[in-house]
Amino acid sequence: MSLRVKLTLALLITSLSGVLIVAVLVQRGTINEFDSFVMEQERANFIADMAAYYEAFGSWEGMRMARGRLPVQPNGEPPVQFSPEDHGPIAKFTLVDQDGKVLTPNKDVAPNEVIPAAELKKAAPIVVEGETVGYVLTNDEFPQRDALEEAYLDRINRMLIMATVSVLVLGLLLSLFFARSLSRPLREIAQAIRSLSHGQLDQKVPVRSRDEVGQVAAAFNQMSADLVKANQLRRQMTADIAHELRTPLSVLVGYLESLCEGLLKPNPARFKIMHDEARHLQHLVEDLRTLSLADAGELQLNAQWIAAEELIRLTAAAFSHQAEQQGIRLAVEAEPNLPLLHADPDRIIQVLSNLVSNALRYTPQAGCITLAARLDGDVVLSVQDTGAGIEADHLSHIFERFYRVDTSRQQSENESGLGLAIAKSYVELHGGTISADSQVGVGTTISIRLPVSRLEKDAA
Ligand code: ATP
Ligand code: MG
């Protein structure tokens, strides 16, 4: 049974039982209320008549004599005949005098029978000039309705049936509508999930409402979009890796074939070339491994308390020789009394080293590279160069994997375009951020923001 049928049935059964219960209660209630209303009115009339009689004659004597027949009425009209079979007012009510003696007998009570005081308490008194002169007992018998009253109740019943039927029709229409509006988006999502599992990742279902079902649809669309993106990234990554591996491998294979076939003579220079290519491959594989660990959230940090100044000094020292050879000035500028960082010094130095080696690559002779550390809420480590700079179009991509501004140039220099992507992973692992700022022809600054714990901030 589909969800739609189930929902329709559930809603229909609920409304049906509700309507039926209400209809039966209203019908019963109306009949009871109607009967007691009619009875009340008749009794009030009867009491008024009897009080008028007593007032006119000053006693019940005439009534007693009549023994079940109403004598001359107070207004002078002829006596009303009645017998116990009569359904007129007298059969419904029994008149008794102030002592409880029956004045109008019927099939239940004999003339002059005395009604016990306990029962009189329940009877309606007839009061004339402030004095109780008698009582009216209401007979328990079911009151007979006249044709007019029956017609009235019939009309009420018919209206109740009509109301029940119209509520049912309305209920059916509404439940069909609700069931449809609920099951339709779910069916669409189910269909999209099936397509997704068959490999069509790009699925979009319409979001028809803001309720939970709508939220599920929106979340599904988001998931589908994310899957498409992840799939694209994976494909791109595989293509990039294959591309990166091809060049050094073909160089190696080419040399090795020529050496095997004796076309080339082995010499140290050729071995050095082959060694460089092998080293490049090794480097690439290590970088890829680092990135895959970062993706899996499995990069480990060996954090310790360390001064920012020490980190930049150690990095600068490692590159001082190379900078000197290239005729580039390597400066270190650290603000005094910086708070200690809780960081993995090896990783941070690895990040800084990539930044400095990038800077050395793009800075001409007589240029300057500045490693700085300062406090700006967080500790900011920066590497600034006076190199070629990066165009704005490229700047936003340099932290992406395998991204190189000038592909041809770096290919020859064995750069893979993974350095900044790894730097970003490491910095984020420390809870920090990395950003680039550059002006073509002026230089580039890469800044690393590392958070300082509250304790350390206060100490500073
Ligand atoms: P790898 O670091 O993996 O050996 P790479 O240095 O080419 O290779 P990244 O360090 O990620 O890769 O840098 C990405 C690209 O950003 C570089 O190829 C270069 O084009 C550009 N770039 C990085 N730093 C600078 C800089 N200081 N000045 C100019 N361009 C830069
Ligand atoms: Mg680099």
C-alpha cells in the first residue's frame, strides 16, 4: 500500500469517526433537550392553569369532586374531558394538594392516594399568594410528541445527515490533497536517489515547501551538488597526478633505454639528471601522501610551546646560503615580546620554507625577502618578497592543488604546485589561516595567522 493511500485512509478514518461521534451525540442531545424543553413548557402551563384555578375557586374542592375530570375552567370554558389513556397535559402530570393527596388520578396513581413527602420534594410547587397550595408531579412516561414536533426532529436529523456527508466529502478531498502533497516530493526524492545510485550524480529535485520534507529535498540537492564537485575534484586530481608523473618518468625511461641500447654513454652528468628526476618523483609522492593524510584528517601535529621569532630565524638560516648566492637580501623582523605559539615547529618551518623557496624563485637579484612576525590579535608570520608578483586572476587559485601560474616554467624546475596546498593544510591543522597579497611588479606577501591562547594573550 502506497504512502498516499495510507495517509488518505488514515485521514479519512479519523474524520469519519469524528463526524459520526459528533453526529450521534448531537442527535441524541437534540432529542433529549427538545423533549425536556417541551415537557418544561407544558408543565409551566399546567402549573399556571392550576394556580389560576385555585385562585378563582379558593380551594381544590371542585377538582377533588371531578376525580380525574377537570371541572369548569377558570376562564369559564367547558370542562376538559380526560381519561388515563388521554395524552393531554393531565396524563403527563399529576396534581396533588398541599398534603400530598392525589387530585387528578391516572393509571399510575389512584384518587386520594397520598404521595410520600420524599417524593413531594421533587415535585413542582403551586404557589398562590405566597402559600404552597399543591404540587405537580411529572410522570416518568416517555412523552409523546405530536406530528409537528416529530417533523421538527426529522428536519434536525436530515440536516445532521447532510452535514455528515458533506464533511466526509470535504474530508476525502482534503486528505487526497494532503496525501498527494506529502507523497509527491518523497517519490521525487526516491526517484532521484535511484538515479544517483546508477551513477547520475547531478540530481536536482524541486523544493516545494519549507517543512521537513522541503528540508530533506534541499539537503538532497546540496548533497548531490557536493557529490558532483567531489567527483570532479577526484577526476581532476587523478589527471593532474598522471600528468605530473609522466614527465620525470619519460625522461628516466628515455635515458635508461638509450643507456641500455648503448646509444648514450653513462657519465656522472646523465646519472645526475636521472637522479634529479627520481628525486622529483619521490618528492611528489611524499607531497601526495601528506595531502591524502590531510584529507583523511590523519595528519599528526607534534605541538609544543615555541617563540614565533625562533621559527622565522631557523627558516631564514636554512636559506641564507642560497639567498646569498642569488644576491638576495634575507631579512628577519620580529616584534619584541610576542606570545609563545603552541605549534609543531617542524611543520611551521616546512610551510615557511616553501614560502621562502617560492619567493627566491620569483625574486630577481638585489631583491629582498623579509620574514616577519607580529601581533595582530593572532600571531602573524609573513614572507614578503620584492619579486614578480602574481596577477589577481591567479592569486585566488594559488592554494589549489597542482596550480601553477606559469606551467611551462615550473615544469622544468621540478615544481609540482602542491607546496601552497600543503601549507594551507598544515596551517589549518593549527587552527590558523593563510592568505596571499600581491602586486605585479612590486612583490608578494604570504601571511600565516596562528591563534594565540587566551592565557598567552594575557601574559603578552
Ligand atoms: P612546489 O612548491 O610543490 O614545489 P610550486 O612552488 O610551483 O611547487 P606552490 O608553492 O604551491 O607550488 O605555488 C603555486 C604557484 O604560485 C607557483 O607555481 C607560482 O606560480 C605561484 N607563486 C607562489 N609564490 C609566489 C611568489 N612569491 N611570487 C610569485 N608567484 C608565486
Ligand atoms: Mg613552492
